[in-house]
Amino acid sequence: MISIQSLSKKFDKIRALDRVTFTVNEGELFGVIGPDGAGKSTLFRIVLSLLLPDEGTVSIWGLDPVRDYRAIRKIVGYMPGKFSLYEDLTVEENLRFFASVFETSIEENYYLIKDIYQQIEPFRKRPAGKLSGGMKQKLALSCALIHKPRLLVLDEPTTGVDAVSRSEFWSILQKLKGFGITIIVATPYMDEASLCDRVALIQKGRILDVATPSEIVAGFKDKLFGVSGGNMHHLLLACRQFGGTATVFPFGEELHLTFNGGGDSSEELEKYLKTKGVEEVFIRPVSPDIEDRFMALMSRHQE
Amino acid sequence: MRILFYLLQKEFLQIVRNKTILRLIFILPVVQLLVLVNAATLDMKNLQISIVDHDHSSLSNRLVSELNASPFFEIQEVCDNVSQGKVLIEDGSSDLLIVIADGFEKSAFEGETGYLQLLANAVNSQQAQLGFAYLQQVAQQLLGNFSTEISGFTRDPAVSVASSYWYNPELNYKFFMVPGILVVLVSVVGMFLTSMNLVREKEMGTIEQINVTPVRKSTFIVAKLLPFLFIGLFELALGLMIGRFIYNVPMEGSLWLVFGVATLYLTGLLGLGLLLSSFSSSQQQVTFVSYFFLLVFILMSGIFTSVDNMPEWGQRINLINPLFYFIDVMRSILLKGAGFFDLWKPVLGISLLAVTLVTLSVLNYRKTS
């Protein structure tokens, strides 16, 4: 079990982490969801013993990254957000190298990476720098797994990867869970949150909520409406000027909004918008997802 | 130990992969030794001189032909007057102008002082000084011979100066340059390649990945430095072979001692490379900073100029200049056959620098990452 207690870290005057507290259970696929600059990477670097916290403690099955960093480095696998394998070494040489520094061999743990590695094996003589984005990602995951870590930490593994590779990647993660590996994954994509067992929503170094994806969505109690029509920007400004709205956010091709008190004032809004020159207004009730909950929590914290 | 082996394997694999660097490792010593040793000569030959002869005597004619026979001078023109000669200096076609005064032969007959005037283009002051010295030598010899001829006996001077040049009797400038160029070569390889290699890991982000493995920092550093120590020593061996077979440079002293001190020296220099790399975040930065240090070290080391002529403060700076010590050691061993006990001072200097630099770099490396 990984337990993080009141973790704080400052860089100059910026609070990168502010009393972050949560636990990750054994064998869980745990998501850390938040926009760029929310503090995800800083959190990971502390957990991985690459950075010292200002305050707070981390315990990874009883090991403290500050004190027991040597033991921790044996049991964690890390895939940084930026591709950081040796580009001048071949696919196979990279994998062999990372296996050997953990004093193991590719053969010993091949079963773990078999599904992933088989896809890049035809290119095993190619320098890692010459791989495509999706293949680089698979190689990086293979290298992070080759010593059979107990905890796998993935920092934005799907950023900059095409949609097909992304969904493929998530199904690989589901499979890895089957080998008993605990996985912590950071992502800025809200749609990936629903694929995790539990998620922590993080914003400006603070944890907004920790729960299962369905619990998080269930936390959204207000009635939610999707509004579309006319110029998007114009519509957004008009809806915010309308006194009765609590939150208004762009969401895909429409706006998601709630009314004061969580009720339904859609008729008044429609009338108001017509006076503002928005002729074709279309308002419909929608069911919230994690992003809506995230936006709601975020605006509440900012107030 | 096994991890060190794997890391070294990876380092050598990367060095071999980098074809440009690999080629440079082989080409650099050959080019430096073949080109620089010949080009960077301080020998003064074929100074262009012009002569104004106001005396028109047989003695002044003899002086002109003696000067012409000297390998140092090449007579360009014999002018009628000084202003004509000055024009030649001003337009750069002559380096020196020699004016033989009227009555030069007469005063020599009477045992009085004769006059020669030397006008030199002293933009290159070294050339002007050497020209003066050479002229003095030629004129004195001529006058000495002349007085013997007219008096019929050799005038025995109270003091006679006999020079002999030790350790390099033929004053072969190349013997002096080869050890110096070798040191520069070893230093360039040691410092640049190490610092750039380390910063590359930072630039690529691979250091992050290494840091989350159980590889110890000390093992990692040793694995980074050892390959370049080997390459540095390899370059030295290659360079010594070129020196031996092409320039016939004497190797009076023990080659074991050469390589022993070189190992010590390279350790210090690699430490410096490591130190510089821990302050830099890109290869561009570290190249620039290494270049700065290396240039200062090279120019102050005494490779081209005599350290004894430097101002006091410059000589003091040289106390922390590893190149200064190592060039001294190399020349002493190769040309003089100096042994360990003759060299304890520079070797101590190198050792102290090596220990300091390695300690500083390891401490700093820990702190910054």
C-alpha cells in the first residue's frame, strides 16, 4: 500500500504541492488527474525518491523514499512523461541495458512485457530515436517493466499519442493489473479517468477529491445542461452575463452549465439569450461526467 | 562490479555508435601532430633584410656576403639611402634594415668602434629581438676574424663564451613542441568528451531514468569517466608513436612514468569535466565553458611561450593550471630523461589538483541531482 501524508513542496514562491494526502491500495490502477502544471510530476518525483519534500511523508509498503531510496528504486518502475531512453542504442540494447542494471534479464521477466514487446520486436535492431511515438511509448513501458516492479509509475504516458494507441495502452495497463502490479498513472485527459479504479483530482498542488470514477460523477448533484447555438464565444459570454447561472464551461461542441441552486431555469435563459441576439438556442439536460465534476470542484476552490 | 561492467558496456557502445566522435578520436591526434608541430614553429629563419651601405669598403662587402650566407637572413635589396630602405620596411617587404656607416672599415683598422644601425619592424617584437641578436653574432664574428687577419695573431679575449644546448642540442623546435601538443590533445579529449557526454544524459533526460534504478551514483560516475580515461591514454600512445616515428622525438625517460602521470593528470581533468557538466544543462553551455577554461590553460601553460617570462601573477595562476604541470613533466621525461624524484613538484601539483577536482565534482554532482 502506498500512503501519502500531507505532502508539501515549494519551488521559490510557487506551491507545487500543498498538503497532498491520499492512499493507493495494493494492485490498484490509480489515476492522478489534473491539468498541466497541477503538480503531478512533482508528486511522482517525490514518490520516486528523485526529489525531497518540504513537508509530509510517503510510505511505499513501509518504505520511505527519503530514507529507503535504495530499496524503493528496486521495486518501482518509472516511465517519465518525456521519452528518456538512449536514442542511439537499439530497441533491444535499451531493454537489455535496463534489465541488466536491475540485475535481471529480458528472458526472466519476458512474460510481463510479451504483449507489448512483441509489437516492437520487428524493429529491435532499430535505434530507439528512430521509432514512432507509439512505439517509443511501448519501448519505454517495456523498459519500466523489465525488472518486474511492484509499483509502476507512469507520468502522462499517453500525451502526444494517437487515439488508437491510447486505448491500446489502457488495455495493456488493465492486463498488467492482472500480474499484481500497482499502477499510478498521471493524465491530463478526463476521459482516461473513467478507466482507472480510483482517481485523485489535483489542481494547483491541491487534491480536490479522491474516489472511484463513478463516485466522483455521483458527487455532481446539480442539474446539468448542455447549451448550443450561434457563435460559441458570444454564447459563453451571454450565459455568464445571465444572472441565474452558477457555472458555465465550454465542453466539446456545446456549453455545460448549471443554474443557481442547482435547479432548472432553462426557459428564462432561452428568453434572455434571444434578447442578446442568439436566435437558435438549443438547451438540453445532460448527465455529468468526471470533467464536469472537476470543473465544478475547481471553481469552488477558486472562490 | 557487475553493474559497472554493464554501464561501461553501454558507454562504449554509445561511443562506437557516434561515428563522428569516433573518427575524431583517430583523426585529431594525427592532424594535430602533423600540422601543428610544423606550423607552430618559433624558429626564426629567412628574415627579409635590406642593406644600406655607406662605407663601400671590402669589409662592408664581406659583412653583406656573411649576412647573405646566414640561414637567418635573406637579403632582399641593397639600397642607396636610408629613406629608400624605410619604404621597404613600411610596405612590409623587409623585416629589417641594416645601415653600415661610413668609415666602418677604417675604424676596424684603427681598432676603434665601428657603427652599424639596425632598423627593425618591431610589430613582431620577438622577430626584431632575434634579428638583432643574430646580426650582432654575425658582425662580432666577422670583426673578430678581421682583427686576426690584420694583426696576424689571435687576440685572446678575457672571457670567451661557449654555449652548448643541453637536452636538445640541435635546438630542434619540434622536440619541444611534440610533448606540448600531446598534452593539449589528451586534455581536449579528456575534458570536452567527458563533460559533453555527461550533459547529454541530462539533455536527453536519460539521467532521470538511471536515477530511479538501483545504480549507485558513484558507480555511474566511474562508468562515465573510465572510458574517457582509456581514450585519453590511447590518444597519448598514438601521439607518442607519431612523435617517435615521424619526428624522431627522443624518449629518454621511462614511458611507464609518462603513462603513470598521464593517468593522474587525466583523472583531474575528467574531474574538471564532470564539475563543469554539473553546472550546465546543455551541451552548448558546457562546450563553451570548457573551451574557455581550456584556452586559458593552454595559452598560460608554457606550450608556446616561456612561463618564466610571465608576470608574477600569471605564474601564480599557473599553480592551478594542470596543463602547466603536465607539459613540464612530459618535456622533462621525454627530452631530459627525468625520473620520478626529479619531478616530484609538478607531480605533487597534478595530484593535488586531481584530488581537489574529483572531490569537488563528486560532491557537486550529488548536490545538484
